[in-house]
Amino acid sequence: MIDAVLVAGTVLCAVRAIRATQLLSSALWLAGVSALVSILLYRLGAHQIAVIELSVGAGLVTVLFVFAISIAGDDGLTEREFLPNWLALGLIALFAGLLGWMILPLEETGVAAAEATFESVLWSDRALDVLVQIVLIFSGVLCLVTLLKERHTSAQRQALAGKEERERPSAAASGNGHRPGAAVVDPAPAEVEEIHA
Amino acid sequence: MSALNWVTLGVLGLLGAGLYGLLITRNLIKVVIALQILVKGALLALVAAGQASGQINLGQSLAVTVIVADTVVAVVGLALAVQVKRLVGTLDVKALSNLRG
């Protein structure tokens, strides 16, 4: 019974995350989906994954969403949609019906007694997956650094060029004639004494 | 009805909600949210399949890879959305189609 309640809550949170009018609400409903999915994972026996999903899915990713929404702002695009609602719902009902017809009912067929531990499966049998994860993390960091680098649009570039042009003549007129990077040479003390004499 | 079948129904619901979001939304951040929901359904399906076949640890080790890939997709997608908002001025996906060469 508790599984049914958890599943219903998960799907409800997912639908609310899609249909919410504010992006911040969507992010918070998504965090609810992650939390409920992690409880379901724990009840299925996947304890390690449940902890990782709770900390990464409901914690880190939610913080990232809130951070991005605070930077980008809410566009209010929820009124405009790609497809009519009835068509999208019909396609989804067809998809879910076909998939459910193929996989339901799901029954336990294997014997869990002879299975290796999670650590040995992850680090020995699936070592290539760990390598792929490391590559994914590094490529993600590289993408993030490249994407978040400060770039100027063409209008900003023109404004910067105009500002430099305006500053150049004024510096030449107000200054003592030498270029900004040139060193200023002080006269030697002996020469100054000769001039005074 | 067993717990595994309830979880399978939840997988169907999550996949359906994620696909529905991808079909109707035009907001770039909401597209990333729909992708997240879709991947959570796939994650639950992997662990449920591992449980059903008696290899829950294999399902868990595959799920770790899915979580890492999902997080990287979310990070890159959100960074892309922030840059699109900064350069184009909107998060509308249809506005990006004007960028065709």
C-alpha cells in the first residue's frame, strides 16, 4: 500500500513540475520527485543509490536550478506550447499503454543469493563505466567553463570600441604628450643644478 | 499487486510526464526539468529490472552512471540556458531557430 502512495506522489509531483507556471515552483516539485524516487529506491533494496539520488538529485541539482533561475529569470512562456494539449496527452497515453502492455506484469525471476557485492560489481565488473563517468565529469566541467566565460555581443563590442576611441584623444590632449605605456625619465640631479646656475 | 508492479507503474508515469513536458514546453529551463523527470523514470526502471532479475547490485552500478550523466546534462543544459538568455534575451526554444546559418 505504501508503495502505491509513494508512486502516486511521485507522478503527481512530476506532473506539477511540468504544469507549474513559475520556474521556481517547477524546480521545487522536481526536488520532491527526487526525494520520493530515492525512497522508492531504498524500498527496492538499492540503498547506496537511494542516498546518492537524495543528495545529488534533491540537493545539488535543485540548488543548480535555483541558481540558474535567479540568473536567467522567469520568461513566462507557459502559455505558449509546441503541441495542442489533447494531442500531447493522446500521444503519451498511447506510449504508456504500449509500454505497459509490453512490460507488465513484472515478476521476480532471478536468484539473489549468488550475487557479488556492489563494490566488486562497480569497481571490477563495471570498471569501464567508472572511466566513462570520469570522462563525463571532466567534459562537463570543460563545457561549463567554456559556456560561462564572459562573452561580449556585437553591440557590446561596438560600445567598448567607441569608448576606447573617445578616451584616446582626451588622454592625448590632457596629458603631457607621452604615450600611456611609455616610461617617464627624470632628469639627473647634476643637470638640474647646471640649469639653475 | 506486488511492489515491483507499483514501481513499474511509477516508471510509466514518470516517463509519460517527462515526454509530455518535452512535447509541450518551449522554455529552455523547463526542457531540462522534463529531461530530469524522464531520466528519473529510467533510473527507477534500471533498479526495478535489477531487482526483478536478482541482480540488484548490477542495477545499482548502472544507476550510478545514469546519475552522473544526468547531473552533467543538467549542469550543461542550465549553463546553456543562462548563456542563451544573456545573448538572445529569451528562453524561448523557438527563438533559437532564428540562429540558422
